[in-house]
Amino acid sequence: MSSLIVCHACDLVHRRDVIPEKARVRCVRCRAELYRTNSASIDTAVALGVTAAVLLVLSNVYPLVALQLNGNVRATTLVGAAIGLYEQGYALVGALVLLTTLLVPLFQIAGLLYVLVPLRAKWRAPGRNELFRALTYLRPWAMSEVFMLGALVALVKLSALAEVIPGVSLYSYGALMLSLAALTSVTPSEQFWRWVDGEEK
Amino acid sequence: MSAFVMGRTVGLLVCTHCHETVRAAPGTRARCPRCGARVHERRPHSLAETAALISSAALLYVPANLLPVMHMHTFLSDEDDTIMSGVLSLIQQGSWPLALLVFVASIVVPLLKLVAMGWLLISAARRSPGHALQKARLFRLVDFVGRWSMLDVFAIALLVALVQIRALATIHVGRGALAFGAVVVLTMLAAQSFDERLLWDSHSDG
Amino acid sequence: MAEPPQLPDDLPRAVADPPQRKHLPFVWILPVLVIVVAGIVVIQQKLAEGPSVDINFQAAEGIEANKTKIRYKDVDIGDVTDIHVSKDRKKVVVTARIHRDAREYLVDDTRFWVVRPRFTGGNVSGLGTLVSGAYIAVDVGHSSTERRNFDGLEVPPIVTSDLPGREFVLHADDIGSLSVGSTVFYRHISAGQVVAYTLDPGGASVTIKVFVYQPYDRYVTAATRFWQASGIDMSVNSDGVKLRTESIASILEGGVAFQALPGTTNVPAPADTAYTLFSDQERALRQADTEVRTFVMYFGGSLRGLSAGAQVDLRGITIGEVKGLSVEYERDVGRLRFPVEVDIFPQRIRGLVRHGDHPPAGQPEDTGRALIDSLVAHGMRAELKTGSLLTGQKYVALDFHTDSPPDHVGWNANPPVFPTAAGALDEIQDSVGSIAKKLGKLPLDQITARLMATMATLDDTLKNADRLVKQLDGTVAPQISDTLKEAQGAMKNAREVLGQDAPLQSDLSATLLELSRAAKSVSALVDYLERHPEALLRGKPGDSK
């Protein structure tokens, strides 16, 4: 049955054809992407994962930004912002922020590395399938880029109030956003399973 | 001219997770052989779940915009900011692009999501065949753009964390923020629970 | 249909390179690059980081980790990063990270304290922290030794190290009503504060450190006197009651005042000069008497009301002070004596005498002696007088008693004995005493008995006299009236006679004789009646009535 493909978006049956390099195959009817040629390597994914991991650590150790007014300086880290929300009584909103900016990206990076590194070494990490399914499900919940834009808005608003001093974490989080986007773009689920197929054969 | 055949009519299922095409098996508890995910012909209770989520989100949309999302206390004044007033203050500050961005992300997008999903739900429920491609595209747009509404929540989080200079200015979260966060979460969940294949089901099988 | 072009058979065939998996794909540069950059950033941050300090406090009230700031002159120079209880559970260790450019502040005598709302010594401080949150303030020291572990102050320091002024040391018997923070006054102006005090080793006195602000510190000279200006200075002595205060604040919290002795040097004293803290202004500003002569005086009466510190007064001018009172027992005589030890300052007398006289020649020792001897020879004696009837306090008054017996100063004794005179009050007391004694000696009982008897007799006599009078009315009276009538007649005759005939001397003398006879007989009658009251009843024996 591998010669047939059913579109996951509109349930239309297609015939699988050989396709040229670096092409995307789309559904005839609804234009949803069916599959892509195997362009990325696991190495790329792992490298990006490591990069993102380093950047994530960096982003949480140093403060994001500091506000200075009359000799008073106040800075915060990412976690600090979430805790601030919790302290004000909005635990749910704080949890949401923490989840979308730290926990899910962390899970993504760690999970992918956990799954991909053994894959490159051609053995299967325990719980790989379930983990990857969870990762894919959670993908839309990693909102680093939204956070960066939100931070930008906040900083612009603050610049009217006091002096804004960007911290290390702001830049590293921006880099994290890019590397995480790159990471997710090279590891769509079809790609991953193709790797699995490829390595396991 | 190719014939359009729906997978369900020929006993083919596609795994929503890994997009592997598999042969349908009897019974409803089928699993994808490649990735192990549950395989369904159509996601069960998709319409009901999506409808519930969308209606809750619609209900919460009102307080999200009416209740203040932020309280700013300065020694001069006490201000309550809703999302709209935040946009206005950005305009006042002269940051037009950011004001536009926040306006689109926090007011237009959630509204769009609600309206679009509502229309899609009704359309799928009534099995109306028209504009299927546009509807599919709309759905993909909604799905993609949904998360960007969180923009304002993050901005508030950062403002609250930083502006705690007791003598001069402090910012506190407002209840609107909770409602707004809920709206974003619910609409995202609604997009995930909606099986987009339902939009095409009304098309005749070839 | 076009034929595909014929390819020559000897076209080289492309050689496919074997797949290379030897080296890592280029993408790995990215993480390596990122790691390197991160490393650089981390190192940079570490270098830019300031030092970490530990400050020990008793309690961490108002301090929060990652929130509380460290401030110097109201500028943030650090943050509190951690708070935990020390292992021995005796203190709280507050760890803070100080900004790099403030690291030079962390020297040996730098001090830290928590600024929060406080009410001490009549002052409220730190109210701003109710709004802005508590913070830890710093007073940077001047030492050059670095230090990273400090003991925080529980109370803000009275003076910070950059406050202009000078510190001085005071010695006193007791702390009085002073406390840390009590004001130091100069001419009633708030000029400084008490910084600290300790009990001297041995526990016999107290050392107090005061800080005097600029510009008042330049008025502290070597000849400055400090005194306790605490509260209400009420001195009760033979002058009466004196009330003195510096200010309302000093009433509440005590204070110290200082002033330079008039006519002394203006050179400011160096910091940490030690001074004695006198108990009141009067005592402090008393000129140093370089010459002191101690005498002993024996007073006759009670010493009650006399106390150490009482004045020795010469006609109203204080020339000395009572040092102490004691008891002496003269064994051979079996008598108690009460010596009063007195300090006299001959300088003061000399000062009084100086006017108009040429300065005395010779050694002060000798001239002093000679002066006193001369005064005593002229009748100067000491006596106790009551200074104030209100307080009953006594003082020693020196005055010239011209009528007192000659006496001299007993220079042989040590201390020399100064002659005393009995006080006027003593005399009165003595005579009252002797009268009382005499009264006591009278046999009052006997006298009373006799009086009673006499009273009884008198009573009878009066009763009889009453009867006599009645009789007189009845019997004797007519006789008397007759006699009187006769006398009247005689008088009339005499008048007639005299009126008509002036030189009727014989008649007149006869009449006078008659008159006198009549009076005599009346008096004889009364006399007789006196001796024989019963004659009224019984009549005269031999009388025909």
C-alpha cells in the first residue's frame, strides 16, 4: 500500500510518485502538504537541538531586561516574570506563561535530543514513539517567538517610563526562538518517521 | 482527469500524526503501525468538542475585552488598562506599528478565530459543500495564527515583573488577563480538536 | 519524432564519489559557535559581576531575597541574593551581590543596617520604606582593608563616617538619663549626639562617646566643660530649689551640654579628647580651684539638714564646700563628736580681698594661713544656718562674731580644726530646753493640791462675804449710810463754814478730824468684820444692839 497516499487534510487518495529533489508534494484538492523529500539529516536536527539547549540555559540564567529609574534598578528573568504573575494571584496565567515560554520549549529540545541522538546511533530510545507523539502534539504550544514579540511591545511601553536595559537573556532568547523554529522545521513528524524507517531498515 | 476517491470509501486511513497511510482494520481501536497513534476515520466527537470549546471561548471573549488586563498604580494616578486601551496608549506613545500589531494580534485574531471556527463548525455540521478550499485554507490560517494572540499576555507578564518600583509605579495583573489567556487556550484547543476532513465530507465521493 | 543525438561511446563515465560520512556536516558549526559565544558571555558576565558579601543580622525582617536592594547614598549598589539562618542558629546571614564599581566600598569599617520604619529616641526614621520597601543602607568606611563578611547593625548608626564633626570621650559616675542618641547641646542649640556608652571595667564609672557636628565642634577646646543637661535639673540646696532644663527633648531623652570656660583658649581640641561629665552646669563651670584647704569643724547642735556639697558661705559668697560628715567618739571623755569636713578655697577669699589691697607677698601657703589666722583672730567663726526653710537644708556660714570668746585654728590637727560658734537657733533651743527642764522640776502635784484647798477656803470666804454683804445691806449699811449722811452733813457744814468763813481752820480741822475719825471707824468696822465676820450676826460683844 505504500504506493498510495491518503491526504490527511481531505482524505483524498493519491498515488505516490517519485519526486525530484527538494520538492514538496501537495494534495491535489486541498493543497495540503503530503510529504517532502528527505533533505535534512539527523545531524542537522541534533546540532540545532544542542544549540537550542545551550541558548535555553543561557536565557534562564541571566536576566531578560532591567528597568532603571532614579538609581533604582529592577530586572527579571523569564521564570521571574512567571513567578511574578503567580505572586499576584494569577497562578493560571503564570503557569501558562511558564509553559509556553520555558517548559514546552525545554520539553521539545530535550525530547528531540533524547529521541534523535540514539536514532543517529541507530538504536531505539525507550518510549520513543510515545514521546515523539507527545512532542508533536505539543508543538503549537511552544510560543517563543510570540513571547519575543510580546517582550518587544512591553519594552516599547516601558521605554516611555524609564530606562530599559536589555539583558543577555533577551538576545539569547531571540536566538533560541530562531533555532527552535529551525529545529521544528527540520523535524516534522513525517520526516522523523522517515528517519526511523531509514535507520531501522 | 483523476478520479477523486475518499480514503474512507476504499478502506484507507491516514494517521493524523505521522501521516502514514494505513489500511483500515475492523473495529474502532486501530493504531498506526508506524507511530502507534490512534487512527480514526474521522476524529470522534470532533464537532461536539470543537463547538463546546468555541462557545466557551466566545463567552470569555467579552470579559477578556471589558475587564482590565492591567492595573497601573503611579503616585500620580491609578489606571486600569484593557486590551484596547493598551493599543491606544501605544498609539499615543507614537508606536504605530506596535499598536497595529497588538490590535491585530489581541483583538482581530481572536475574533477571527471565533467567527471562522463558528462558520466552519456550522458548515461542517450542515455538510455544506461550497467553498471547500477556502474553508480549508481558512482553517489552516486560524490554526497557524492562533498562538499569536498570546502576545499581549506575555507583554503584561513582563510589565508586571519589571514595574514594581513601589514609590513610583507598580503594575498589577487584571482579571481580563485570565479571561484573555483562557480565550487563546480554548481556541487553540478548538482548532486542534476540529477534524478538517469534515469539511470535505460533503463532497461526493468519486 | 526527433532522434536523440548520438553519444560517442568513449565518453568518460562520471565517477561517483563514495559517500563521505567521515566528517561532521557543516551544521555542527552552529552549536559549536553558540557554545563558544555563550561561554564568552558567561565569562564576561562573571567578570562584570561584583563581589558577593555576607551580612549577619539578628533577624531578616523586611528583607527578601532577590528583591531587597543595597543602597549607598540612595543609589542601588547591590541586591540581596539569599537569606538563610546560620548554622548555629544565632543569626541570619544575608548574602548580597554588590555591583562591580562599588566593590571599593567593602572595607573593614563599612557598616550595613536595614532601613525600615523606626521610632527611636523621639525620632521617626525610615518612613519612606513603607512605600518603597525596606532596603539595606551602607556607610562606607575609610579603612583600606577589604572585607566580605560583615556584622550588620541592628540600629542605624548615629553618625555616619562622612558626617563632619568630631568625637569626644566623656567620663562620668553614671549614665544619668542619657541614652544613645541623646542630644548634645551648645548654648541650647542641638550640636551633636551621644553615640555610645560603656561601663568601665571595674564597674565604677561610665565612658560615654559623643559626636559633635560641625561647626560646633570647634567650640570644644581643652578648657571646655561638659555636663549632664538631662531632663529637669532640680537642685535642692541651702539656696533653695533651682530648676533648669535645656529643652523639652532633653527632658524626655536626656542630654549633654558643653561650654568653654570664659576667658580660655580658642584652640579646638583634637578628636577623642577625654572630659569629665559633670552632673550639672554649676558644678561644671565652677572655676578650678587650685588651692584647697580642708578643715574640720565641730558643731554643737544637730547636723540634720547639712549634707555633703553644702556651701560654706562668707557673708553670702561661697568660698567652700562641705566635704563630708562623720562621727567621732572620744573615748577618754566618753563623748561623741560630729566633725564636719570642709573644703575652703582661699583663692576665693583672696579674690575678694584683692580689691584695693596690694597682692599679698610670700608663698600662697603661708599667706593663706596668715589670712585665715587673721580672720579668726578678728572673730570669724563657723556656724550652721538654715538656708531654706522650704527644704530645711543647712549650710556653713562664716561670719564675724565679735562677742565670741577668742579662739584659733587648730593647725596641729590634720585636718586643721576651725573654730565654730553656737548658732542662734541653738541658743533658743537651749533655753527652751532649760525652761522645759525647770518646768519639769516643779512639784506640780503639790501645788495643785494646795491650790485646790485654797480654792475651797476661798469659796467659803466668798460665801461668807456674800452673807456679809447682805448684812451690810441690812444692818451695817444703815449705819454706814448714817455715818455717810453725817459725813455729808459735816461736809455741808464744812462747806457752809468754809464758804462763809474762810479762816475757820479749827472748825475745818475739827471737821476733818471728824471725817477722818468717821473713815477710820468705817475702816475699823470693815477690819473688824474681816476678822470677825460673825459680828454681823451676833453683833459686837458688848454692843447693845
